[in-house]
Amino acid sequence: MRFATYEYEGAERAGVVRDGVVHPLPEGITVLTLIEQAVLHAAGAEALETPSELTVDQVQLRPPLSPPSIRDFVGFEAHIEGVSKSLDGLEHVPEEWYRAPNFYFTNPHAGHGAQDDVAVPAGCSVLDFELEVGAVIGRAGRDLTPERAREHIVGYLVFNDWSARDLQKPEKNLGLGFSKGKDFANTLGPYLVTADEVEDRRDPDGFLDLEMTATLNGELIGRDTLANVSWTFEEMVAYASRDAWVRPGDVLGSGTCGWGALAEHWGRLGERLPPPLTPGDEVELTVERLGTLRNRVVAGRTDVYLPRARKRGRTPRP
């Protein structure tokens, strides 16, 4: 099933999408609520029994759910290799990357829908997109094994982890993770596609073989497959749940696929081609079976709040 959250005639509703038709769920019901109550499939089946004349073209898609948290992994070796050269001038993959599926927490309150405009963040002149797949947790778990973790994944969606590269680089140098270079926007959608819809695309090693493509202003600039990720989602969920809880609605990003960001092109080509995103650019990210995100970049605010540190005396108090 494909679950959507959408806006229609000024009201936000949730529904199930089949063959381009939106079958509304009862008012007040959210996709996250259905996941938390473990009734997602039952509620979806009931909604599909009611005829509807509402089509996807008539609604404005919102993020399918409001996730309690978003962990973003870095699962594709090709992406790390290309971006390392762009940001650090070194075409290599750090040895630490191979040891475990590392992740960072990004902003769950910065969600944009599949058709929303995305504003350039203040102070940014090097805006980039990142093509990923997000796995959505269906039920709580802690200290999971990869075998058990599969039961905890309710579905998948397309995930664009927008990046302000010029803000990201100095943040990276501090070693504390990203802040304003990442927290301004992420796009989730267009739907939450339940796990059973893609299970037949699992290869013998447990990876989902779904084609991923990135298009900028109508020109294809990147293609990869989710099967090239170095850890399965089950392994990533198991690692995330070590000594910690994963909760219903949590999103775990795969990391950016190979050639799924402009920074990879810049690193490999040695110049910023295609150039950083500017207002008017349209980014289209598609994952087979999951759908397409189509976002237009628009101008953002021009004022930048940037308080500099005050230098203080270093004499310790007694």
C-alpha cells in the first residue's frame, strides 16, 4: 500500500493511494497514529473499500508522516569517495567508515512535501541535494539483531537530505556533526510505501534492488541502485538500536547513492559542474517503486544571524 498525507481544500488529511486515486482515511487520523497503533494495513484496506474520485493531481502532497526522529546514515562508498574529494581535496574513504554504519541525527521538523518549494537557507551560496531512501520503523525495538530488525520496518520512502555545502564544511571541521548546513530542509515522500510492496526486489544478499535517479532541470545527472548500499537496512536498524530505542515513525536514511549529489560531480570533475543550485532550479529524485520528489528551489532570506564568540580571559577562578 501507499500512504499519503495531503492538503485538499485547506484541510490536511491522510489517505491511501492506488492507481492515482486518493482514498481518504477518517478525519483526524494520521499515518503516524496508524503506525503507532499497529493498524496501518487494516486501516488502509478499509479505506480502499470506499470509492473515491479524488486524484493525486488534485492534492498537495505533504510528508507522509511527521517522524519523531531522523537518523541519516552514510551507506554508499561511492558517495563518500566523491564528496571527500569535493570537501577535503582527498579522493579516499576513511578507514573508520568501513567499521560500522555511522549516522547523524537531522532535523525531523524541517520536512517538505514531494511538490513543495525549498528555499535557499540564509548565508548559503552552495546548495546541493542528496538522493536517499528512508526506512520507516513500524514498531519499537532495542538491541535488535538484523534478522529481527526486518520485522520492525513498516515501509520506505524517498528522502532528499538537502545540504548547504559552504555552511557544512566549517561545521565538519569542528568535529561535532552538522547543524545549519543540514537542518533547514529535508523532503520525504511522496508516499510511505509498505515493505511488502518491494520485497520481491530483494537480492540473495538481502539488499533491495531499486533504481535511483537524479534529474536537474530535466537533465539526468545521476543513476544508481539501492543494492549498492554497503549495509542492509536491517543492519542499519540493528546498529541504531544498540543500547537505544527505535520508535514507530522513526526514519533511517540510507545515505546518498552514487552520483546522487552535485558535490560528487564537483569532487570527481575538479570543478563545480553542474553549478550549485539557485532559485528556479527544479530537482527531481526518483526511486523505483517508491515514487518521485519534485522540488523547485526558491530564494530564501538574505539576512544572516551570525553572532561571533566573545574572547574571554583565560585565567581560571580560584
